[in-house]
Amino acid sequence: MSLKEQFGKDVLITGWGHSRFGKLTDDTLESLIVQVATDAISSAGVEPGRIDEIYVGQFNSGMMPLAFPSSLALQVSPDLANVPSTRVENACASGSAALQQGTKSLLAGTAKTVLVIGAEKMTHAGADVVGAGLLGADYDMAGKPSTTGFTGLFAEVAKHYAKRYDADGTLGDVLGTIAAKNHRNGVDNPYAQLRKDLGEEFCRTVSDKNPMVADPLRRTDCSPVSDGAAAVVLSTAPTGGTNPAVRLAGFGQANDFFPAARRDPTAFEATRVSWQRALAMAGVGIEDLDLAEVHDCFTIAELLMYEAMGLTGPGQGARALEEGWVFKDGKLPVNVSGGLKSKGHPVGATGVSQHVLAAMQLTGTAGDMQLGSPRRAAVQNMGGVGIANYVSILEAV
């Protein structure tokens, strides 16, 4: 049973916009929001006055003084005056959280056309400000000094994984392969922050240019600090836009306990549940997917996603790489966009960006990234260390 069959109406992505990701010194949060919102509305083929509601995903967490961006989208057009607009925050999953709120407005019947925006400005802030802001998404480390920040948290996950599953000591090479894959994919993404094929040897080796950040995670195992924005228009019917619409066939959300002591550090159980809920709503299995965009904030996170989505069993994620399944020519290409690792990770924008890039694949408009003619894609976005988890299943119409 799909979302449409369950709720009796369609939820369609009918338009989108996407900025370049990176250090965007000439852009403000406002200019990024206006740019992508304008592009999304235009590509959907709707007039701004047809937008019933707006959701803006942004984490912020002290990284910039302006903490109230919900009305910035109204700068697009005078016709957006008085349209309800709400900022949504759920750490690094803020973008997907905003999209699910927009979806629920459509399903509730309180809106027929919703604009969803994800945006973040980070690179202007000092490393100490960014680090403290991101650690605000961790129960145990929020407000505490740290030399390794969020990298240190995922380094601990990697250490637990190695202790439990890595008897032959190859985890570092496995993570290096993931990094190299995503850097290679990012070369073809015009929006990506890091567009350089670094190769496996470089990504697997600690060097002056690839130092250890928090053992065992090297610089190439970490997504960069980024500025950027993305937007989509959600509608209950096709709007005659520039590109074909894409259907949201299912979605899932699950939250885990916040204290680390209450979670298995390698299970990512709530992530697994969010996958199960989305796939069940869409009425499909993992074998029915043609591609997936997943939350590789660190390479260990992508490895764990292979297991959480059910592609492999626990502790067997490396098999997805060894068998070639997750490469561009594999049975389930993962992060064809380059992922957060190469594309960049402007926190509030990430979830919306993932939906845009998956929609581009499903409509044959992904340019050099295009896989062929995929029919079904998954998007997985995560806040914290597996705390707030969102999965969407998208289908070509």
C-alpha cells in the first residue's frame, strides 16, 4: 500500500531549486533562500500567490545571529504576504523534517501547494563557533569543550564498530573506499563543494594533506563545513512545471534515545526503523530501489546505512563495497551526488538537497550525474548520532 492508497491523495514534488554548496562569501542566508525559492516556484510552473504554506529547515544553533528566518522566503514576491511560514529544526535532519511537515499539511488538507526550503550559512563562523553549535545536537557533549567536535562522536562509533566487527583490521581501508567513491561521484555534481577525484590510496592514507582528525577518522572521512540552500514545491496534483513531477510514495521518521548510554553505538536502531516505516508505506523493498542518497556526514555513517537499510546484515556493510553494489554501476548506487562528503553539508539544507538530487535522477535531468532511467529512489537524512531519522521513497510519475 502506497502513501496515495493510504491517504487517498498524491504528494508530488513539482518544482525545485538548488544553490551551489561551499564557502559562499557573497551570499547571505536571505539571498540563498530567495534564490532557491524563486527557482523552485518557477520550475513548478506556479505563481507565488498559489503557495499556501512555507516551511524553512535551518539548524543554526548559534552559528549566526539571525535565528528567525521563516519570513525570509516572503522576499521572493509581494504575493507571498501573509502566507504562513514556519522554521523547522531537528539538527542535521532539519531539511527533511521541514519536508515531512509540508507533506503532512498536504495530507491534512490544510494546503494544496507548499514551499519547503532548507538553508544554512556556516563558513563565516569560526571553527570554535561551528564546533560548539554542532555539539548542541549531542546530549552528552552540548556546552562542553571538545578538540574533535562531532568528528569525535562518530570516531567513537567507528571504534565500537571495529571492536565488534573488524577482526582483520581493515575498517580504515573500507572507510577510505567510501570516501573515494563519493569524491569520484562529486566530480559530476555542479553543485558540489569538493569536485576532485582523490583516489582510494589518498583517502586510505594519513598524510599532511589528509591528517587524522579523530582516530580513526581522517579528513577525507569527514563532510565539510558549508553554505548552501535547496527548495522544493510540494503539490497534490501536477502543476505543469518545467520538469515532470516526482511522487512521494512513502516516508518514515523515528527518534532514538538522546543519552548515548541508552543506545547501541553501532545498531542505529531508530535509523533502521525509519527505513522500515518508509518502505512499508511505499509497499516496496530495498530490492525495488534504483538509487539512494544517504546521510554520510562521516564515512562510518554511510557504512552503517548499508546495514540499517537492510542491504547487508550487521557488521557486513563492507560487502556492499566489495560486491560493487553501491557504486554507480551497482545494483543500488549510493550517493551518486557525492553525498555530504563531497557535495557539502550546510546542515539545514542537506535533507532538501537530497530530495532535489533524487528527483533530478527520476526525471532524467541530473546531467553528468544521470544514472540512466531510474524509477525509484530513497533519501535518508539524520540528525545527531542516529537520533532524528527520516527516510523518503520517491517514484517517477
